[in-house]
Amino acid sequence: MALRSRLVSLAAVLATLLGGLGLSFLWQTEAQAHGVAMMPGSRTYLCQLDAITGTGALDPTNPACEAALNQSGATALYNWFAVLDSRAGGRGPGYVPDGTLCSAGDRSPYDFSAYNAARSDWPRTHLTSGSTIKVQYSNWAAHPGDFRVYITEPGWSPTSQLKWDDLQLIQTVTNPPQQGSPGANGGHYYWNLQLPSGRSGDALIFMQWVRSDSQENFFSCSDVVFDGGNGEVTGIRGSGGDPDPGTEPDPDPTDPHTGECMAVYSVTNSWNGGFQGSVEVMNHGTSPLNGWAVQWKPGQGTRIGSAWNGTLSTGSDGTVTVRNADHNRVIAPDGSVSFGFTATSTGNNFPVGTIGCVDS
């Protein structure tokens, strides 16, 4: 039976947790792409949905997600879309070690090692063997390339470390169509996937996105169970089916651009009562970006005090906007610039809702 697309509501919150390395360089750097499997949801994607609260703080209810947060930290989970190796170049077996497939061989800029844990309580998507599903893969930064889709062999157990020998390649898709704009809420690549027949019980769908314009590859592990399901997700906050839209964070103060500008946020240092942050502003377009502005609403109890490499303003509702300085106004195609800031905080250092580019 064909799988209904049950995770549309999940796509609507893609932008709530954007974070990134974003060190405050004065020069321009090459922008990295961002993407992860949304349907069936990857471990990092579903764990961030389970963990996010209305204040921007992380409070997972799933025990596997809680353990991953405790081991790999909040930075990795806020950067759930960046399970990447910038030098993979399409290499898989023999390059990415067994037991590290879900963390890009531990070569990501962030620590995703906890998401390799061999345990049976990760969030899962319920599917029907032999059915056709619509795969959805985030297109936060759209690039050409191939998507390689693997599934574990019959008899695989989630309590054993994932190895390349456990996987069979079932599909390769080149440059699939997109729905929604890159960098927009819910934007994604999509294509149909025929699931193997005669399957029951637990399985894992592994995807490797091989960019054709870069050596960068992305890796994604999605836990599924063949039990006659239609795409329902269990093991996350409010689950038993689709997540309750009422549990999603409040929307951001303005809709971010649906163009080629993208912003990612990170905490670079913290101390009692405050922290230092950084935002990387990326141009994923094919022409220079002449002028930019980034906007977000700080987490509860946070007040941005000062910024450098950008001009800071704060609205009456606490919304923060940072516009370019003269020296970093123009961002080259596939380039990025960064600005930094300091803030006082009662402990929640991350934004509520979306951080994104707005009209400058």
C-alpha cells in the first residue's frame, strides 16, 4: 500500500534549529551545503524535533536522543543537518569506517559520534514492505549530485553496530526535483522509492548525498520498522503518529528569504551569565550578494549586547537584526562572511524559531 506523506508538519519546522560553525573571519570562506533526510526522518532530524521546546532550549523525551545530547552535546543537535565530510568525494566502503556511518566517519565539523549508538529506541518511521514512499531530503543549500539509498539486509538488528556489509544499495537518484525554495521552511528534494518486498521488523535506511560540484558528501541514518505503517513516527515528543503541530515553537518574527542567502548560528564561548556567539552568512547563489541582513529572536532570558563585523539593532519585541558592515557587504557566489556578538543570558543561548536572511 502506498505511503501517505505524513511528515509535512515536520518540514514546517526545519528552520527552527539552524546552527553552524560560523567563526568570525574578516575574510570570505567557502560555504558548506546543508541537508538531511526528512522522510524517513534521520536520527538527528527526529531527535531535534523531539528535543526542541518553545523557548529554544533542548529537552528530549526519547532516551536515545537524550543520551546522544548528553554525549555529543547541544552544538551537534542544533546542527542536525550537517552530518558531512567535506572531502568524501563519493567514497563509501573502505573510506567511512564501519560503526561510524551515522556520523560521516566522525569527520564532520561537529561531534555526531553519539548517533552511531547501537540501540533499539531511536525514533522510528513505520512503513509497509513493498510500498512506494516519497523520500524528502532537505534542500537548505541546493546543489547538483546523486543520492545513494541503502537499506539494511534482512535480519539486521539495531543493537549491532552498522557496517557497510549490512547494507544493500536499492536506488541512486541524480538531481531529483525540488519543492519549495532552498533555505525556505519545508523546502526539500523529493522522489519515489520502491521499498523491498517480503520485509518485516526493524531496518535502517542509509543515504549518502554525493555532490557533483564539490567533494562534500552528506550522510543520513533513518530508523524504520516494517509493520504495515503509513509513515507514522514514534519515539518523539507527542508521537503515536504525526507530531502535534501545537508543540512546535512560535514562528520567527518575519519570514526569511526564500532566495540564496542563508544564516547559521553558533555559540563559540560561554561563561556564567553570558556567552559569545557567531553567525555565518552564506551565499548559495551563482552571482554576488550585494548587501545582507540577518534576523532572529534570542532565546528566553537572552539579551544581545554588542556585535562586530555587522550593525546591530533590536526591536521592541526583542527581535535582533544585524546588517552588513561596509567591508563585508558583498558575498561572492558560494562564499560566506561571519559576524560575532556577545550576550547576557540566564542559560538558554540559542534562538527561538528561525534565524534567517531578511531584506537588507
